[in-house]
Amino acid sequence: MNKTYPRGFIEDLRVALIRATGGCALQEGAGGKPWPCGTCTCHLLGRIMDESAREYGEHNDPVDRINEVWRAILQIRDFKD
């Protein structure tokens, strides 16, 4: 496996999230790099995730899709290889 793939993907995600949240970079991830805060990230997710979509309703109980995605971003943010 190409070891640069996770790093490149994570950097692209970090930059995209900062841009999509209006420049929020209040939190720090692995390597001391800035990341958007949870409030701005969850606000962005709430704007792009349609709660009426069929996929949104497919879940384990209880569901909190935005929190699920945020928790995944926290894991990605702190990824170290």
C-alpha cells in the first residue's frame, strides 16, 4: 500500500474542511496542524446532510449522523502512521 495515500487524503480533507467552514482552524490535530472546531464542522455537516434522505434514516439506534461523522473526523485528524 502506498504510505503517502493516507497523509495526502488527510491533508486534502483538512484543507477542504477549513475552506468549507469559512476558515475555522481553532483546533489542533496530529503534527500540530490546525483543524476546524466541532461547532463549525457540525454546522457544515448539518447543511449538506439531508435529514429526509433515505440513507439518513438507515442507521443503528440511536442515531446522530452529524456526531458520527464528527467522531470519524476526530479519528482521521489524529491519524499517525
